[in-house]
Amino acid sequence: MEFNKLMAVAFGGAVGSIGRYCLALLAARLTNTGFPLGTFVANIGGCLLIGFCWNWFDRVHISNEFRLFIFTGFLGGFTTFSTFARESVQFFKAGEPLHALGYILASNVVGLGIVAAGFLLAEKLFRP
């Protein structure tokens, strides 16, 4: 791996993660509900940004390092949901709707199931 590509991802990830944390703090100050508004806004905002940048970067010359900084680093640190959404749309765009639906369904069902399994495993392992 090239060092400059790794640094682009690392720096972008740091900036994105800090942005998500600051957004969560701001949302907590502005709302008094149990709804995770900061995470929701990060996920939806990340989806808007990844869609916009994807289209724009297809039209202009952008270095591979800058793409890695934005897509893998910044948006990956800000929200991995945006990457999941882009990959799903890419399947539709490529004319593979069954792959898209399978990916969406598997990611959500398996992801939720694995979170529950991890929770139950820890419950059994750490039961007093």
C-alpha cells in the first residue's frame, strides 16, 4: 500500500469521526428526546454527500488520494451507512437489482441479528 493513500484515509477518517462526534453533541444540546438525532443526521447527511460527490467526481478529474480522503476516510469516519447506501445504489445502477436487494436485506437482517447475538453472548459470558 502507498503511504500517501493510507494517510489520506487516516486523515479523512479522523476529520469525519470528529465531525460526527461534534454533530452528536450539538444534537444532544438541541433536543431532549431519546431519539439519536445526531446519528440520524450524520447518516442522512453522509448519504447526501456521498451521492453528490460520486456524481461530481465522475465529471471532473479528482486524484485517487482525494477520492480516498472523501469516500473512505471522511465519509467512512462520519458514517459507514453512506458507503452501504452507495454500494446498494451502484448495484441498481449496474442493472443488478437482485444483488442490491440481497445486499440491503442481508446487511440489515444479518447486522441486526449479529448485534443481538453479540449482546446475548456477552450476557451469558459476563453473568454474575
